Amino acid sequence: MSRVHATCVALRQGKTWRAVLLRGPSGAGKSDLALRLIETGWRLVADDQTELSRQGKQLIATAPARIAGLVEARGLGIVTVGRDQLVRRAAVALLVDLAHPERIERLPEPMREKILGIDLPVVSLAPFEASASAKLRLALAQIANA
């Protein structure tokens, strides 16, 4: 098992929850983007720290016990997310590196990264752009259709 500094959210596709790891330094927008995604039907797996384990050919994300169900809402503090907005575990399908808009390539080459021996696609996203939620949904759909 490994613990990473990342927020994890998941979207149900068919009968499966597919998770996305949102990575970036403190203040990068991980929790902010997660809150906006939750408002559009995504579920929180873990905020700020995510535990990862390999199960067969999947990388499984869960929340550390002490922070399960909690998310930081900057300006409000640590808040509890409703049970209907949580999923306890999900298979990671995508890694998302959060960055400033000027650091995002318009037409990037596909990138991949291995975590615990599992090869995953990586995209960069500007988390505070109005289209961030839509872009993330599109990226996840592309992976599902690949």
C-alpha cells in the first residue's frame, strides 16, 4: 500500500466507479475542483491524501481512515461530505496534474505513468477554469472508449 498527496474523486460508468487522482501542491485547487465535481454527480473517495493498493491489474484508491468523508473547503474549513456523495473505493483510471493555464499545452502528446506497477494515462488541467469539470469528464470518457 502507498499513500499519495492527491485528492481522489470517482464517476460511475456503467456498474463501475472509475477514479481520478487530482495531484498538485497545496493551494493548486485539488479540493476546489473536487467540490465542483461532486456537485455534478462525481463522488469523493479521499481529499488531500489517498491510499493506493494494487489488486490484480487495478490500482485501488481509498481514503485514510482518519480523513474519510472529509474535504477542505477553503474559507469554510474541514467539512463532512454526505454519504450520498462518497464512494469508499474505486479503481484509478486517470492521473491529473493540476497546473496554471499558461503551463498547459494546447495539443499535448499522450503521457503515461506507472504507480505500483500499473500504467495509467496522465493529463494536465487548469483546475480553476470554468471548463475543468467538462474536460475531466471528457478525458475519462476517452479512456473508457479506448
